[in-house]
Amino acid sequence: MDKILGLITKEIHGFNKTLDTPINLDKGKESVLFGRDSNLQSIDFVSLIASIEQAVSDEYGKELSLVDARAMSQKNSPFRTVGSLAEYINEILKED
Amino acid sequence: MSNRIVLITGTRKGIGEELAKYYLAKGDIVIGCSRSVPEWKTSAQENYKHFQADVNDEKSVKPIFSYIRRTHGRLDALINNAGIASMNHSILTPMQSAERVLGTNTLGTFLFCREAAKVMKNHKSGRIVNFATVATPLKLEGEAIYAASKAAIVSLTQILAREYADFGITVNAVGPTPIKTDLIRGVPLEKMERLLARQAIRRYGVYEDVFNVVDFFLREQSDFITGQVIYLGGV
Ligand SMILES: NC(=O)c1ccc[n+]([C@@H]2O[C@H](COP(=O)([O-])OP(=O)(O)OC[C@H]3O[C@@H](n4cnc5c(N)ncnc54)[C@H](OP(=O)(O)O)[C@@H]3O)[C@@H](O)[C@H]2O)c1
């Protein structure tokens, strides 16, 4: 989990340089990525999710899609916070 | 020598094979795919990498993009050429054929656009060229599913052009007239002639006609050209 969290935060740090209003990571796992309290534009969200997907895939040498039907239909979106995303990725990596 | 990284689908034969050879001869690095392994070779074979993959199968498509990212770190152009036709009266078209045509042409194109955009956005530049057909604007009887699958590609092209504009990626399509490949081998001559008669310029298309349009879309200066479909032959 810590490794995944590390990957996510690293991607966000890089990504923040391109944003007018960077994602605030002060709250650690609870830092909001997407949802009501987020000021991330949807195009930036798309871009960030794709970068994290690539980073995870490269690190674990495994093909994965973060945006699958399951993610899009989960009541508590896995993309809400840094922590929920890490958990979601962890779950996907455990499969098959 | 241009050394672009160009991904072309459906390179085993037909237009895809010729496109691969054409860009290899220009000095580009070409990555290709098809369900079976191609038999052709060129003098620039070391710049060609083939993947045996069905464009409609996400599991076998994803490794192509991981390979591109790992080996080249970027993708300059995607040419979504792979396609199949089902030329039959709709009443005689089994659901299985309809699904295969839509799966290969429409969903395959969608999947490659999506995955390519993820790689291209990292460099804020890229070119995507999709394959439409004159069967759509000419509303050809006997090609309902094929023309519909390609009409969907026109929609995808226009909308993805907008979605990907912020990433510096252009998305356009070329719509060939009949070109003598296996794709149209089964179509009766008399039907072909009626079709050619509906073009402004009444001849078969040749590979060079397609290269010309694709080249135009790929040009560096074409970064203000997106969401367009260019039909050959004046259709
Ligand atoms: N020729 C024409 O008159 C004409 C006119 C208008 C538009 N077009 C379009 O031009 C494109 C190329 O057509 P063509 O005439 O060159 O056809 P073709 O000679 O039949 O070649 C089709 C190519 O696509 C590959 N392919 C087919 N299904 C695939 C799949 N599921 N996954 C991966 N590769 C696949 C084939 O290789 P495998 O069999 O090994 O997979 C082959 O290399 C198509 O999109 C077609 O709709 C052609």
C-alpha cells in the first residue's frame, strides 16, 4: 500500500507543476482528488488518472485500466481521495 | 529521415501493409499489428515491430502501448487502418458478422484512440488518422453494418478531436473510395462500376491516394487541422 501511495503522490507532485491550483496533499490519504471539494478540472482529472495508470503499470509490469465499468459505477468513487485510489489500485493488482 | 514513431493497425496486408512499407521507407519507426503474422519484409525491417493482436481485444492491445512507452517513450502518430467489411443485404447478415464488424472497426478504433491519447498527451502532441469510407456518404445498399460502423468512426473522429485538442492531439479521418484489395474482392464488378459512377472522379483509388491524405494529416503544419474527414474521389 505504501508503495502505491508513494507512486500516486509522486505523480501528483509532478502534475501539480502544471496546475494553477495544485492538488493539496497536506491531508495525506484524505487529500481530495476529485469530487465536491476538489478544484481539479475534468480535463486535468483525465490526464492525472492516465498518468497514474501508466506509472502503476510500469512499476508492476502489469497492464491495468483504472477506469473500468466497476470504478465508474462504485457508489463511493475510488477517485475521491488519494487513499481511496490507492486502495482501489491495490485491489486491482491483487486480482488475477 | 524523419524517425517518427508511427503505430499502424492491420499491417498484414492491403492498405495497412503498404502504409507500413511507405513510412518505413521514409525512415520512420513503425509498430504494426494484425491477427495473423505478416509475410512481407522490407529493407528497413529492423525499424518494424509487429504485434499479433486483435484490435478489439483490450488484453492483447494494452501491451502494444506499454511496449511503445517503454521502448520509445512517445508516440507521434496512430493510423487506425484495421477494418473488415460484411457485404450483404441486411436481411442476410447474421448478428455475429454485425458484431464482428462493429467490434473491429468501431470499438477497435475507439480503443486505439483512447490508449494512444494516454501516451501522446505526455508530450502534448500527436496525430491520429482514422479510416472512414465512401460507403457512408453514398449510403450503399448491401453495406449497412459496414457503413454504420464507419459512420460511428466519423462521430468518434469529430468528438475525440475536441476531447484531445487540449493534449495537442489532432484526430482526422480519410475516407477511401474502392481500392483493389481483398476487402472488396467479393463485390461483383457491375456493382463496383455503379459505385465508381457516383464519384466525381471515376476511377479506383490507389494506395498513393491514401498516403497523400495521411501525409497531410501527419504534417507538422497540420496542427490546426482536426475533426475532419477527407473523402477520396470527390464523394
Ligand atoms: N479497399 C477498399 O476499397 C477500402 C475502401 C474504403 C475504406 N477502406 C478501409 O481501409 C482499411 C484497410 O482496408 P483494406 O482494403 O486494406 O483491407 P484488407 O486488405 O482486407 O486488410 C485488412 C487488414 O486489417 C487486418 N485486420 C482485420 N481485422 C483485424 C482485427 N480484428 N485486428 C487486427 N487487425 C485486423 C488484417 O490482418 P489480419 O487478417 O491478419 O488481422 C489486414 O492486415 C479498412 O479500415 C477499410 O474499411 C478500404
